[in-house]
Amino acid sequence: MAIKVEDRKREELLKFLDEKLFGPVLQAAAGDYKEEDLKKKLHEVKKYVEKEKHRFHDHARYPAVSGIKKDFIFALGSKTGRKMDHDLGELELPSMAGIKDGFLKLCEELGV
């Protein structure tokens, strides 16, 4: 059975997010940081990113692939998203703002 175009686009966007953001953050180890405040920050950021990963991967939440793009852009501008991006920057980990251009370029290439 052929994969629907919409499903292929979804898979490509999610693969991008997994490789560029979710994976690197979730694989970060507390042992990589000496300061306790950074270890605590990493724990909080990982909880947020895990939640975001599940949300973006929820097919029922995003029946149209355009919803993934729309929510990504919304999250970039949200108060929580901006705080998490700031914290990720302090931890020297990838952030939504840091992958934004690549994500939007992929959306354009896919016609999303």
C-alpha cells in the first residue's frame, strides 16, 4: 500500500524535529553539566521537550500536516517556548529558534 503524500510529509517533518531538536535534547546527560542549577534546568527542559515530542507526534491532534507547522510557529512565539529556548541556549542544546529556518525551509520544500 502506498504512503499518502500527507503521511510522507508528516514523517519528514517529524524526522527533522526528532533529529534536530527532540533527540539531541532528550539524549543530553546531567553528567555533562557541573553546576547543579544547570542539571536541574536540563531536567525541566527534558520534561518539556518530551511533552512536545509526544504532542507533535500525535496524529489525532494534527490530522493535517499543516497543523504541525502552525503549532511549531505558535510555540516559537509562546512565553513557555521562548523560556525553553532560552534555557536550551544556556545548556548549549538545540532550540526551536535555532532550527526554525531549517524547519521552515523543509516546510516550503514539502509544500506545507
